[in-house]
Amino acid sequence: MRIGLTGGIGSGKSTVAMAMVDLGGALLVDTDAISRALTLAGGAAMPALSTHFGRTLITPEGALDRAAMRDLVFRDPRAKTALEAILHPMISVETARQAALAAPGQLILFDVPLLVESGRWRRQVDRVLVVDCEEETQVARVIARSGLSESAVRAILAQQATRTQRRAAADAVIHNEGLTLEQLKDEVRLLLTSPLL
């Protein structure tokens, strides 16, 4: 079974992913972690990114300046398209490599922040699981953990699919609103025994 896991920033998606690994033995393929690895100093994407965008978006250590790139893609849709054209094929190759490591019958969980936005992931998984919560909760969580300003967090949210769009794409939804960590894990336990998955 191949499950695509998604949710807006601050929804608790990563916490649900780890619970599915711990409680359900899932093999986690984290596309955001793959993207970060590709853009670290010495990462496979860095030569192409440096050539296309120039040294101004590269840190002194040789990694992608993620904050500067985020600002650029918010301002310039062409930069976003160029960034995706470089990263997405590399992410796809590494995603397939990691998924191939699954044991026979093992649940494969693809953690894909922009699953709905990409348009292609729905065809690559058997089920879509969405972690959802109120937008104000997302904003508060992201500010607390990242130190970003409220306007910066809302700008990120504006670039993502809406809650309605994500829920419409879902085979199952975990509502992570007002739950303790143990209650969230209980939701995951229920889901793992559910016919939805």
C-alpha cells in the first residue's frame, strides 16, 4: 500500500508521519527531507542551482539560501518554475530509490507537502491522507516553532492548496485540532486499522 500524506504547514503532518512509522511500521519517504539534502552544501542539485540562479542565493558554506529562495519564488513565478524544473526530477529519482527499499507488504508512506498542488502525486499513490486543522492554529504553530513573522507564515499559506482543496483530494482526514500528542497517536492507530487504508 502506497499512501500519500499531506497537510498545510503547521498541520502536524510530520508528527503523524512519525506515528505511522512507529505504530504501523511504515517506510517513510520524506520528499521535503530529500529536497533539503539535494540543496545542502555538496548536494546534487547545487551545481545546477548555482548556474541558474547565481551565487547570491548560495550561502558561504555552499548550500542553498532557503530563506532567500523562498522570498524570490514568492515574488517571481518564473523563479519557482525554474527551481521546480531542477529539483523535481531529482526528487522523483530519490523517492523511487527509497520506496524500492520497502519490505514485501510494508506500508510505504510518502510525506509530500505539496501533494495536491503538484497534480501528479494522486496517480502515484493508492490513498491520500490529509492532516488538517484551522488556519489560525497553523499560523500559531509555525510562528512558535520557526520565529517567522505572521505575515511571512500567511504568505506561505497563500502559496499552498486551501484546506478545502486538500480535503477534497483525501481518502482519509485526521483533524489535528485541540489534540494532545497521545490523542493524535490514537487517531493514527484507528486509521491504521481502518478500511480507508
